[in-house]
Amino acid sequence: MVIFQGQTPSNSNLLGGVRASTSDRVFDISDDVDDFDVGGYLILRGISRDEYEKNKANLSLAKIEYSAMATYKSGKKYRTEISPNYTGDFGYKVTNSGRIGLELRKNSPDGEKIAYLPSLATNVLLYTETAASLSIFPVYVYYTRSTGQVTTLKPTDHFASVTATPRPLANASSIQSYYFPNDNNVTWDQIKGSLKSPVAYFSVSNNVPNQGIFFTLAGGSALFAQNGYDAVGTGEQLTFELESTVTGTEKYIVITLYNGSLKLPARFSTETGNPTIKNGYDYTITVNFKGGTVSDASNYTVTLMEGAERDLADEIESL
């Protein structure tokens, strides 16, 4: 797959290629953007090598089989995976009627990412390997440059989803079209007014030397950060999301180290019990090592602080 940055592939915005199967490729974009130190986002597009060779003279004609929104900032990484499930000789069209970007997810709001559509993208052709139907959930997502925050707004019921039925590309008249939001009687102002963040946001900083840390509930499996990583490396800060409620629910948040041998609860400094976490709020967790024996939990500090509630209406209005 040949990867480009920006809406339309061109030789001037080519990042490089990624081989199929087990291949990993790291791209350094620090010289490609003007605000790398501040942070931002870019749209990634991918086309097959065959499509690239066939359409070199005019890459806007190439079949785009991969798309994503990737965030960047000095010292941070973004991870994404290209699935063969969304390439092939079958397809359907999708329109994003909203004013912010849209991630399409398979089978649930937390499912596998199918594609990314910018605001007001119309009749974008998406591809599949087979004609098997798939349930698609819309997840609105946007990046606020002033704060460096990614906000995801997920549906809360199945009625926001659509069931897509891919059809052979060889029969253009059979290609089905779908639009989001699912109810075409809903205006964007109504959508904007009803958007509520279904999660709380945690910025986790790791100041423990030579050791990655994991963000967990009750010391269980590691949760994944917004950029796809399961561990926060030394000197890194990653953002995680936890589902809660508007009024708040109690969460047993545990930072684990050394393969779970150390389990450090995250609590507010003024409380001894588990913290009450509210949807839409920003929280910070900072983990430090004070020195001494690394196996002694008392030599570590975990600082949890509650920030402000994200004002979604104001942020969306400013886009």
C-alpha cells in the first residue's frame, strides 16, 4: 500500500509504502508539517501499488482503499492498521453530512475502524473483499489544536448505525449509497446541540525510568490509548478514554508496572476511596518514581487531578 497525506493523493504528498502481511513502517513527518512542535492532525490516504503505477500521471483517479485521521506532535506517535477487509472488488458509497470528521466503525462504536470521512464528504466510495453486509456505526472525531485534544463522540444506540450491502464494482448501477446521520430529517444544528461526550479523557504521563506503564481498571488488561498504544513509555504522555456518566461513576483505576507485579491505584489526593469520574471531563494522571527499591510500591507516586469539562458546542463552532 502506498501512503499519502492529505485529501487527494499526489506525488508531492507521498509518505512511502507499506508491504503486506506482517510489515511495519514508521513515517517521520516532522519536516512535512509546519506545526510539528505544537501538534495537529492530518488525513492519510492509501492506494495499492498497482493503482499507483497505473495512475502515476493523475493520482486523483486512483482507487483509495485506506483512509484515517492521524494526530501528530513532537515526542508522540500515532499507530494505525490497514485491514485487507476494506480493499477489494465490492463497494458502497458513504456521505458525511456533518461539520466534523467521521470515523466509521464495524459492528459497534468501539469496533474496527473502516474509514475516515472529512466533514461534508459526499459519495465516498469504500471497498470490501466480499458482498457480505456490515453494520456501520458513526463516530464523530475532531482535533482541537489549541489544547492538543482529540474528542470522539459516539452514538448510544443502534439506530444511529446503517447496514451496508456492498455490491460488485463492475456493476456501477448496483452500488448502494448511505449517509450519516441516519435520520435525514435531523439538521446539523440539532446534532451539534445534542452531542454529549460518552467518555472521560485521561492524559497519562510516565516519569518512571526504564519502564512502560499500563492504564487499567482494577489491575486487569491494559486499555488502549487514542493512538492505539497499550503502554505509556518513559517520558511519554498518552490519552485514554473511560466510559462513565454525566453525574459520574466510581472507577477503580490502577496503573500497573513490571508485568502487573506492581499495582498502583489512582486516587484524588483528598480521598482514600476510588475516584468518581464524569463524562466529558479531562483528567490527568502523573506517575513518578521517587528512588529506592523498584519493587517497593511506596517508592512510586500516582497523582490524579480533575480538569475542566470540555465545551463541545464551543469547540465545534470554532472548527
